[in-house]
Amino acid sequence: MLPLALPRTYEANAWSHYRAGKWSESFSECLRWFRDEPFSSGPLGLGSFIAIRAFNDYEVAENLCRRDLIGDPSDRLLRNNLVVALIEKGDLEEANKQYRNIDKGQTDFY
């Protein structure tokens, strides 16, 4: 699927680029999407995943997760991405602390 050439289609374009394996383009759209919808966990959830898996940039992933967890500290996907980024950075103590903050009573992410 091609990215949409319409205004404010950041989310659709982020996912379109993601499915095509265009990580830089998808990540850029995530940041635009976040500026458009700063209270949605979707853009930084996807952006932090891309930072971890496509770029191996654990610092960026950690920063994105921490930024978004301010608004919703119970977001399991963001907390999980934060734990992964911290593990990859070698900060196992903080990763363990963050892991303990994940609500394990839920059975799915969304």
C-alpha cells in the first residue's frame, strides 16, 4: 500500500511504511503523528519499537517510552518497550523495576 498524499495522514503513512520495511520513513511519520495526537500512545509505541528493532537505538526508544508513559503510566506496550530498551542498554536493575510496574492482570495489550 502506498502512503497517502492527504493532509494529516501520519498514522496511515507510519503503518504503510512500516509494512513496507521503510523504517526511517515510518519513524518520521510516527513523530509527525505524535505531534498531531500527543495524547495517543500509538505513535510513540510504534516509534519506540522501530528504534529498538530497526535502529538498535535504545536511548531513543527509552526516551520515547518515558515521554509517553508520563501521560499513561499503565500502558503495557510502552512499558514493555521500555523494559526491552533498558535490557539492551544493560540497565538490568531499572529494567527489572519497570517490569514490575507492568500490570500482569491484563491478558492483551489492546
